[in-house]
Amino acid sequence: MTETAPLTDLLSAWSEGDQQALEELTPLVYRELHRLAHRYLRRESSSKLQTTELVNEAFLRLAGNDVSWTDRAHFYVVAARTMRRVLVDLARRSAAARREGASREESIWREGRLRLDLPASGGLSTVDLLVLDEALTELGSFDERKHKAVELRYFGGLSMAEVAQVLEVSIPTAERDLRLAKAWLKQAISESET
């Protein structure tokens, strides 16, 4: 493989056991994860988590998985889902530490909550990440595309054009999916809090 080989080709070669592809892929994946994490954390003013910490944990989890990569879009979906899992795991540890008497200053999350900015008007301003995770999992059980759209946009940090490209839909369709997913999540979260 040449040094300029596209991510898709390298992912495919790595899935087939090519160690040279893994060596070429590692800096590309790390750079891409860093870009995604930076875009996500830039919106999260309440998070004390550093981009590099999120990237390192996500990279370790991705590298440790035996994933048969199909293409760049598949990478984005898995990377966004992995970052979501990292953030949820950290929220669970933080909540457990608080229950055990740890000070709030030791927590990555302010008051056990992580800010999730959903850019559309009337958005969810602050939600409990664990409640959001449960609602998002439920959404995925009956509408996988909307579930992926939320993960890609808010956990993967992709632009609307990138979300549409990964989901292989038009930008208006991706925007509609996100609006509907957001409304459904808002309703599910408000019902869980009552």
C-alpha cells in the first residue's frame, strides 16, 4: 500500500490481516479520531475531558476490536459509537464515585451531567448522559438510521453533509432524521424523568 492509500483501502486490508496496512492506518485513524473528538468536545463546555484522553481511549477500543471494516462510512459509525461508549462509561464511573463520596471536583462531569448541544432550535440543553444513552439505545431498536445520525452528529462530531454522506441519504433527509430523533429523544428523556 502506498502512503497515500485511502482510508477505505487501508481499513479493508487491515481487516484481511495486512500488518503493513495497520502501520499506515494507525496515524490516519488517530488523526481522524482526534478531529472528531475535538469537534465534539468543543461543544461540551461542561466536560473536563481532554480531546487526547477521549481519542486515546477510543483508539484503544477500536484497535482492540476485531472489526471487519467495510469502508470509510463504517469507520465513522464505529468511531462515533465507540466515543459514545467511552463517554457513557466515564459518566457511570463518575456517578459511582460520587455515590462513594468523591468530591465534585474529581468528577469529569459537572453535577453528573454532560452538556449536549443539539443545534436545532428548542434543543436539549443539558441532559444526563446515562439517560440519553438509554433513550438513544431504545431509538436504535426501532430506527437504526436516526440512531446513527445522532451518534455521527453529536458523538462523532460530523457535519450535516458528512452525516448525509455516511448514511447515504440527502442532506435534507439527514436533517429531518435528526429533527425527528431529537424530538423523540426529548420526549423519551422527559418521560424517564417523571
